Amino acid sequence: MSNDKTFIRNVSVLSFVGILVRIIGLFYRIPLTNIIGNEGNGYYGSAYNIYTMILLISSTSIPMAVSKILSSNQWKKEEKTEVFRCMIIYAFISGFIGSEICYSFAHILTIGNTKAIPVLKMLAPTIFFSSLMGTFRGYFQSKKNMVPTAISQLIEQLINAIVSISMSYFLIRSMGQNKAIWGAVGGATGTLAGAIAGFIFLLILYFSFKKKEEKEKKIKSNKKEIYKVLILTMIPMILSTFVHNIGATIDMTLFYNILQWKEMDYQNLSNLYGVYSGQFLVLYHVPTALVATISISIMPLISSAKTKKEIKKNSYKAMQTTCMIIFPCVAGLILLAEPILQVLFHQSGEYFDLSVKFLQLGIIGTIGSSFTTVMITILQGLNHMKTPIKNITISIIIQTILNTILLLFTNLNIYVLIVSTITYSILTCYLNMKSLSKDIPIVKLWKKSIKTPLIATIIMLIVLIFLIYLQTICQLSVYLFLAISICVSIFIYFGSYYLLYKKNIR
């Protein structure tokens, strides 16, 4: 199968499953939010940010690193079994250490938010299983086979949804006091159960493939050399991913501590942060999660590319697909923010109005974040491992200074986190695009990629605005209006995109 067909197939599979995973994620959050409330979401979101920070260091970069190493031309085919074994050992050790740190130092890590301690302790073992699961995902991705990754993600999310809802309900009913905390613990239990289920599936699948591999002749490799390459690849990827995501934890820490210092009520802060993390961020990550499938698919193609022309071609495909996904998603979420949030979270009043404003203002940041994700992958595929770290660090420093000033000297309060999200996404996108332009004409590729999806999105927006106008006259139920709007928007966008793309080819 050609690289073009492989890329399209992989992105299609991961995107389709990614949409299913996000739909499950969105819809299970409806009963979960209703069960644990904004306060419980605040505790869960606080613990989840800290858990994510440790997860980033210990295991998040493992799938991409394994995919890069195993798909490169550095190792002979017969050596790769030994290379993979070394990666499993690395994942086991790093996952265990990460889990232990998360559990044993939970009381230190949750500075300013001590009620999140039991939630963080429940999340801790997830790091170990995620680390091992990531190794097997990377193994299949290196073979340009994204189906195991996609199915494992679906299994993980399904189990997560079922266990989160049932355990949150059970714990809240069983516990007389601190119901919001115990509800959040129930949500964390689902995250752990999902990771274990995904790992078991990949483990079974791997051993079913292993019999075929054992027939091949194996060559013993220098383990010292393997670990050297692994560490030299992993450390920059870990630092890049860690720094890229640590901004959320810094934002949370500044938000709680500075506003408590300004004598704002702790429970009110938890409610506000619960709206931000439990509603806005859930929807914010939908487009970026879909774009992440492009990064997963493009890494083995960039790493195995032998000519600059091939790298340029693959980079263009990545940018083009990113534009095709991100523009309609952002436009649709801005215009349909109110009905989407109303259907998903069934809330009204002050916090509902707040979540609508968050989404309409903050979702624009996903454009910069999405392009950043793809450009970081391309840079790493070209072995510019330190460049993303430098660019992201600069953005984080500027973001942190800005946040501190705004929280101390303005009354923006929770809106500072929205300003932070947009500022960071623009800065990182600009810096990484500037770095990548030294190797390939990325700005030219971006401009070439943007035209067709942008025009198709504008056409979709015109139709969507007309539908919203009709809604004010007809007063359809919010469910029916949203269903019609989404279906018509998808049809108009992809129909317009196809006609414009076909015209450009001619």
C-alpha cells in the first residue's frame, strides 16, 4: 500500500474512532457532572491536571517514541524484537516510578487543594498501566497499523464511562459526608479501569502476532546502544510533551493560590474551575484530539522518509488534513456553543452562561494548538528534538508572567485561564512554524493548505447562521435543532470541500 493510501487509511480509522471516543466522553460526562456537580468536577479536574503532569513525564510520549525508533532505518528488521523488549522494560520502570510518586506525594502535589488528594491517589496506578499500554500502541503504529491503537482507545473510553458513572453514583449514595470528593474519586476509578482494559486488549493482540514474528531470524543487539538511543529519543519527547502540557497545571495552581490570597471563597473557586475543566476543556480537546490522529499517523512516515521531497509531501498532507478538520470544528462550536452545552450538561443560570462564554471565546485557541501538535511531530521526526522544548518553554514563561499579572491586578478571575489558553496556543504555533521553516517551506505549505477548507467553512457558516435565524422563528426543541444543524453543516462542509478540491485539481 502506498504512503498516501496508508496515511489516509490511518487518519480515517483514528479519526472515526476518535469521534466515537469523544462522543462517549462527552455523553458520559453528562450524568457524571449531574452526579458529582461543579464542585466535584473541580476536585476531579485539579487532581487530573497533576496526574496528567506526571503521566506526561513517565509515559505519554512512549507511543510516539516507540513508533519513531522502530520505524526508523537505524535498526535491521531482525533487531527490532530486542529493541522492543528494552522499551517494555523502560515503560515498566518509568510507569512504576510515576505511579509511586503520584500516590506517595499526593499531599504535596495538591498544594492549595487538599480535597483533591484521594482523587489523585486513585488515579496514581493508571500511570503504570498507561505506560505499558503506550509501548504496545507504539509497536503497532511503527508498522503503520493504527487499528489496534484505535480499538484500544475505544475499549478504554467505554470502560471508563461505565465505571466512572456507576462508581460515582455508588460512592455518593454510600458516603454520608464529603459527597463531592467521593463522587470525584468514583470518576477517577473509571479512568484506572479503562487503562487496565485497554492494556489487556493490546497485550492479547500482541501475543497473537508474536508467534508469526518468532519464525523470523533474530539478531542479538547491543542493549547498551539500544537504551542509549531510547533515552536520547525519549528525554526530548518527554520534556517537549511535559512542557507543552504543564501550562494547565501552572494555571490551576496560580488560580487557586492567588485568588485564595485575595480572599475568594474556596468552594466558589472549585465551582468555577469545575465549569472550566469539566465543560470548557472537555469540548476544547475534541478538535485537538482529532488532529492528534494526524500526528500519530505522520510520525512513521516522516521518520522513514529518505528524501526531502518525501518529507515535504508528507508535511503538506499533515497540514492539509489539519486544516480540513480544525476549521469547521471551531466554527461550529462557536455558533452552536449554547445548544451543545445545554444538551450535554443540562445546566442553566450563572454557571451555564459562564460555560457558553468560555467556549465561544476560548475555542479559537484550538487552531494554534492543533497546528502546534502537528509541527512538533514533524520537527521530532526530522530529529530536531530540542527545538520544540525551547519554543514551548518560551511560551510557558510568557504565559505564566501574563497570568500572574492578570490574576493579581485585574478582576478577570476565571477568564484569565481563557486568555492564557489563547495566548499560549498562538505563541507556540508561531515559534514552531518559524523553526520548521528552516527545513521545509512550512508557511507556504500552510497557505496552500488553508484555502479550500477555509472557503468551505465560510459556506458552512452562512448556512448555519441561516439555520439559527430559522430557529428563532420556528422554536424547535434544542435536541432537534442541534441534530439538524450538525447534519446539515457536515453535508454542506464536505460537499463544498469536495467541489472546491476537485476544481483545484483541474
